[in-house]
Amino acid sequence: MAGVQVSNVSRSFGAHKALDDVSIDFADGGFYALLGPSGSGKTTLLRQIAGFDFPDTGRISIGGESVERVPVEKRRIGMVFQNYALFPNMSVADNVAFGLSVRGEAKAMIAAEVQRALDLVQLGKLGGRRPHQLSGGQRQRVALARAIVTKPRVLLLDEPLGALDKALRVDMQIELKRIQREIGITTIFVTHDQEEALTMSDRIGILRDGRLVQEGPPEEIYDRPKSEFAATFLGDANIFRGDSTGNGIRLPDGTAIAAGAGDRLAAGAKASCAVRPERIRIGIDAGALDGDANMLKGQVSKRIFAGNNSTYFVERAGQTLKVIVQNTGADRLAEGQDVVLRWSPESTVLIATS
Amino acid sequence: MATTRILEGLGRLYIFLLLAFLYLPIIIMALMSFNVSPFYQLPFEWTTEWYASLWQNDQLIAATWNSLEIAIITTLISVVLGSAASLALYRYEFRGKKVLQALLFPPIAIPWLITGTAMLIFFFGVGIGRGLFAILLGHVALALPYVIVVVSARLQTFAPELEEAARSLGANQWQVTMRVTLPWIMSGVIAGGLFAFAVSFDQFVVSYFLSTPGQTTLPVEIYAAIRKGFTPEINAVSTIIIVVSMALMLLTARFFKFGGEK
């Protein structure tokens, strides 16, 4: 096992800057998600760490050893591909055995290790099958067993759950997390699914246009996004834009929005405030929602009932705000209703506009 | 209902006529190779005399062995070179790749008569001259594009992630090729090999240009024999070749089907 350090890595393909001065420290044994829209560079970064492609500039090290010019076959990594990439001409057991076999390990040792790996992914009895005889979830497990049987220093996963249906994906998320904990391997995981990134990883790195936008634990990124992009890409957010008052903003119509005590920006600069929809309380009169400093008035334009919660779309000064309310059995608000929104400064994040 | 039946009947008749058109001359020739009369006279009387005398015809036998040897060596060389070239074209990006790819296929369309003339002039120019070695070189050149076309077509269905997966597991280039890529394209390699064998074994025009009286192949020898005077031995040897060629073609068809299924 080993940590991975990516330092100032840049990579261009022609005029396109796929990675632009990216630095991330992947701690030993951690579960790391690289999250971003397509074209953000997350897969390019994973392929640099794997060794399929080399950076133009910058350094990559695995376990303290510089590897940015070491080809993939010498990096001792394990990789799970989006479409699994199982060898169709080999049985499940031979697929898993491949990495040990090309190293020239003894047959008995290979057989024992393959069985252990298959048991770990709960496919102990299917070693004799061919890949095309397996379901999508089973193929996924074989790909995982094949990647970890060689005891790689780091496990790389390229959208590994993308091809599975929703229910199976949730099962595999739990399973993948269990296996990762069991063997304690540093895992880097590329996804465009924010929910997957939130539920599975210890840390998330958000990429956009080849740059690392923000990185940290899921809670931190969700609660304290540093940019409008991070706020809206990971989860939903209401974004208010105005001029900084030092500890909040003033909207163009003069309404002040206060941010949390720790958020400070030079007064007068352009700035935004981000508020998560579930942090906003909604009601018919301001008195019933006493206590929170931030208050806006608006009109419900649409309500979507989703069982355990309802989403209200509230029109206010040309902007549509989103409010999510838990289903507590309280009165529901009708579309067209004039409403009051209130939320605390602590639920508000002040963001510098770049 | 009646019209359907008539249409079905017409369809069957069409297929029957088509097959008759393709196979009738060959069947008659095969039958005549077992007929006593050397002049295609009926009634048909069974004999294997012509096969026996074919066995005594040293020139034909020698030419047959030459043909087989050249066809087998041509197959081996063009399969190895052709598969390697297909892999290189598949894997690597290099300057002039598009031009090279485009230039690989016109030789299939150039008439063999012209290719043969060009080869004759060229081989004389560089001092190779005529003979079995020249024939072998010529056949390899003719067969290579076929192998590359067939193997490249098979490679189009190959998922590049498979090679990447093998490399990520620590396999070097040789191991990747032998254990992952080659098994996938094997059906194409075999089909390409059968093509190469057929191109060489059936080759007349180019062989004719490049052979010398002592060093010749079976098709050229048959042509020479017919010019001297037709004997039913030709029927006999032709029948043997047809059986062998058809068996090869059926095998090719089988491997192509395999390729499609995977």
C-alpha cells in the first residue's frame, strides 16, 4: 500500500489543456473520488496516475517513489475499467490469475490467491465460467478481484459502476467500500455521479476544465463550497449574487444576506452566497419562522411531492429558488401562494466571484 | 396459397440452376477423370487408370510438390508479416500511417498480369531472376494484402481496454500480444492464412512469368501439358486440387463465421 502524490501535473493534447497544474495528495489507505463533468480531466488524471499516459510537466509519486515516466506495467497498480475489460478468451479464474501468471508465480500459489480473491468478492464458485456467462454485477466483481489479486499499491477505478442499474449500483457501492476497508488499499475512483462520490469517499476532488476546483472531505465540500461551481455541481444550491458587505452580500434590490461568522470578504467586491435548499424554511407568515436573520419573500410557482419530502420552487425578483421541506405532516403550501423564506447565516456560504 | 407455392418452386429452381452453373463443368471434369475414354466418350466406364498414370508423371508430381511447398511457406511468411503489420497499424500512430494504409490495398485490384510483368522486370533488374525463389517472393507479395485486410477487420472488433487491462496487470508487450490480442484475432489470422494459401496455390499468371522449365508450379505445368496435348491425367490432378481447394474454402467460411459470432 502506498499514498499517491500528484504535484503540478499538466497535460495538453494539441491545443486542449486536459490537465492544468493539478496537485492532489492521496493519503495512504484512503478512498478518494475524482468528480467532475465530462471533459473535466478526471479520467486523464486517472490515466496519468495509472501510467497509460505521461504528464507534460509535473511529478507523480506512488509510495514516495517517482513514477511519472514509469510505464503502467511497471507501476504495480490495479485498475478496474468502465466496461470491465475482462479477457473474453479466458475463464473467470484465468482472468483473475492473469496478473500473477505474467509475473511467473508458481501454479499452486496462483490457484490459492485466485480463490481467495474470488471468495473476497463472493464469486468463489464461479471460477470456471466465461465472462459472457456472467451478469453485469458479477463481471464487475471479477474485474475487482483481478485488479486486487496482485496486491497493487493503489487501486484505480474508472466509473466502475456506470454500467450497472440503480439498485445494483447501490449494492456494489456498499460492497466496494467493504472490500476496500478489508484490504485497506489506497483507492482513487473517477465518477460523474455526485451521490456516489458523497456516499463512498473519504475525500473528493472536484475537477473542471482540467483544474482542481476544490478538494476535501465530502461534508466539507458540501457545507463549505469555495466556488459557485463546487456548490452547484456537488448537490443543489441557491446562488445569490450581489456586492460584498464584508460578512455577506447586498442584493441589487438592497436586501442584505448575512453569511456565517467565519466568512469574510473585502466589502464592495462582487460576491455570491450559496444556500442549500434543505436549509431554508418556508412559511406563510414571517412570525411563524422566527429567529433566522436571512429573510426573503416570494411566491410558490411549483411544488414537487416526492414522498418523504417536497420541493418548492419559489419565484423572487426574477430568480427561481429551490426549497426542500421534509414531510412532517404539516400543512402543504399551494402553488401561487405568497411565502416567506428564512434561513440562518450559518447556512449561508459567502463565495468570492472570480 | 397456390401463388406462394409457385414462387417457392421458382426460388428452388433458381438456386438449383445457379449451383448447376457453378458446379456442372467441375462435376463433368471430375467424372471424366474416372472415365476410360480419354476423349470424353460415353457410355461412362469406371477406371482409376488416369490417377495411376498421374502417379507416374514425374513432372506433374514435382510441380505439385513445388506448389504445395511454395503455398505453405507463402502462408507462413505472409501470416506472420501480415499480422504483425496489422497490429502495428492498429496500435501505433506514426507519420504517413494513413498513406501507408491506403497503399496496402490497391495491389489486390491490380491485374495479376501487370503485377507479374512488373515483378519479372524487377527481379531481373535486381539479379534474383526467375525460379522458385522468385515465385515465392511474388506470392508473398500477392498474399500479404489479403492477410492484412482480414486481420485488420478482425482487429476492428477488438476492445483496446483489453490491452490496457493486461498492461495494468503487469504484462509486457509480448505477453499482451500473445495472451490477449492474438487469441482474439486468431480466427482472422487463420482465415487470412487460408486466403494466402489459396492465392498462392491457385496462382497461375504470376507463377507463369516467374517460372523456368525445371522450376515451376502445378498450374503452370498443367497449362504447359494442355498445350502439348490434352490427357485425362489433367482431369485427375485438377479433381484432386478442386477437392483440396474446396475443403480450404469451406474451412475459411467456417472461421469467418466464428469471427462474426464472438
